[in-house]
Amino acid sequence: MQIEPQAFDRVLSSMCTEPHPVAREAAERFLATNPGDPGTYPTVATLEDEAIERLGEIVGLDDPAGYVASGGTEANVQAVRIARERATGPDPNVVVPESGHFSFQKAAELLDVELRIVPTNDHHRASLEAVRAAADDETALIVGVAGSTEYGRVDPIPELGVIAREVDAMLHVDAAWGGFVLPFTDYEWHFGHAPVDTMAIDPHKMGQAAIPSGGLVVRSSELLDELAVDTPYLESTSQATLTGTRSGAGVASAVAAMEELWPAGYRSQYVRSQNNAEWLADALEKRGYEVVEPTLPLVAADVPQSTFEALRAKGWRISRTAAGELRIVCMPHVTRAMLASFVGDLDRLEVR
Ligand code: PLP
């Protein structure tokens, strides 16, 4: 029996998307390769070096180090791990704005570090006062989010960097979702603008690569060395990744997507997605809903629970923020026609 995967025509909540055709094709060709064992699979290992070079270009690093991870969760966990390894005090803590992804909770539990979750301001961005108040000389890491999961907001990364340096902590930027759209905006978010040490940037989200294709990028290879363990039974001698066997498909598709789309293809996709988000925000506002302005292609709006449930019953794959707003992510597969059909359903519900 052939089971068809999820169709994308009603998916409005996901941060992943249909892979670009060249990424799909590359993934298929490299399905049986394992970049976790580069001595045995040298071709995919070379491709992974290329992936990191290209990610370095996107995030503003001339000499990047890192690897293609399983996703943003792994990149965030590994960033916390690097910081913990570098910490000098006995009780390291990590300061994260409340907009931080739940993967930081996993990291804190796994790595036994204290997580200090601090409030965001009225614009859903990290409050610098709150971060400053929470950070102390046991702080190993300060996290800034560049494209938050719920509202698509970008924290003031350079200012967070100043605080991190004041307390001798590292700075991690979670651009897992935002990383492939931010180069086309005015936000200061990357290694070139601020003392960023580590970053999550996922090709399998806005990068249009196949799943699993996440990115951990670090300022210098010494930071990656903090993660390395000896690997006696492999042809290579050490491994910095969290998982052992990894997806060559993810690596190959990331390179294929970036080769094809960086920068012009990503730029035009960002413009399309952002225009769609603004169109939707406008349409919802005109219908009387309170909307959180989309600074990146993600719209949140205060839609009643009953309307939300009715839209779900019509097959729309939508989700809510912790505060209960409807949340729609304008990923590459989300077209204006899809959004118009969604708003049409909303109008029909309102008439009843
Ligand atoms: N960081 C951010 C900002 C995210 O939005 C997400 C997921 O949506 C993650 C990290 C986790 O990524 P993954 O689900 O690929 O592990």
C-alpha cells in the first residue's frame, strides 16, 4: 500500500516547507550516505564542508566552522553544551528570553545548567533590562532569537552581545527559522554585526532543503573542539556532532538548495512571503481582529477559540501562540491563493 505524505495546500502553521526540486533530487541521491563517518563517506563529508562555507557566507563569517545538524533543537543543545564546557564557575546558567524555543529547556535538562527565562518587552523582543538583571558571573551563555517561533521577532543582538561580554559569557543566536530571510532585511543579527559566538540556522526551514537539515555555525573551530569525542571504531578519529549516524540526504539537499537559491532565489522568496504576510495581516485587521504586525513573514492575530476550531475542522493546519493568538507562518509553499481561500473560509464562518 502506498501512503501519501501530508499535502501542503492547507498547511499554515509549519516552519518547514516543500523542499526545492533540486534539494529533493540531491536528497534522494545521497540517501545512503553517512556524514557521521567521513573517512568512509568522503564525498558527503566534502559536501558538508561546502554547506558550512555557504552558511558562513550567509551569516557573515569568513572562516566558519560547524556542521549540518538534525535541526534547530540539536544546534541549540550543542550551543549550550559548548558554553557549559567553557564555563569556569561550578553552577553555570543560561539566560534566554521567554520567546526562546522550547529546545533550550531540553538543553538545560540534559546538560544540567540553570535556565533563566526572562520576559520580553511589549514588542515581543528580549528586554535588555531583564537580561542584564538576570546575567551574573555564573552566566555561561546569553541567547538571542533572530526570528522567534511565535511572532517572528528579532532580538537586539548587538546589545545582547555587549551584556554577554560584560559578564564574560558567550552569545548564541537562534536564527533557525529567520536565518534565510534576515540577510534581506535591516536587522543586525549576524556574526559580522555583533560578538556572536554560535548560531543555529536551519536549511530545512526557510532554506528549502529536505528534512533533516539544520545548521550549527560557530565563530572558530576551537569552539567545535569543545564538543569533540574520540571515535575509535570509525575511520575518522573524532566527532563533534550529537548524533552519530547522520543524514547525507540532509547535507546534500542543503548544498543543492543554497547553490540554487543564494542569494537571488532566497531574496525573491522573502519578498513573496513578506508580501503575503502583510496582505494577510491587512485582511485580518480589516475584519476587526487584533493583529501582531509581521516584521518577518509570520502573522499572529487574536481570533476567538471557536473560530480557530472551526477553521481547523475545515482542514486548515493552524496553531496558536502561548497567549492564544492564531499563528500563520508564510513559508514558501504558502501562496496568496491559499491565504485568500483561508480568509474566504473565515468570512463564511463569520456570516453564520
Ligand atoms: N529555533 C527556532 C527559532 C524554531 O522556530 C525552531 C522550530 O520551529 C527550533 C529552534 C527547533 O527546530 P527543529 O524543530 O528543527 O529542531
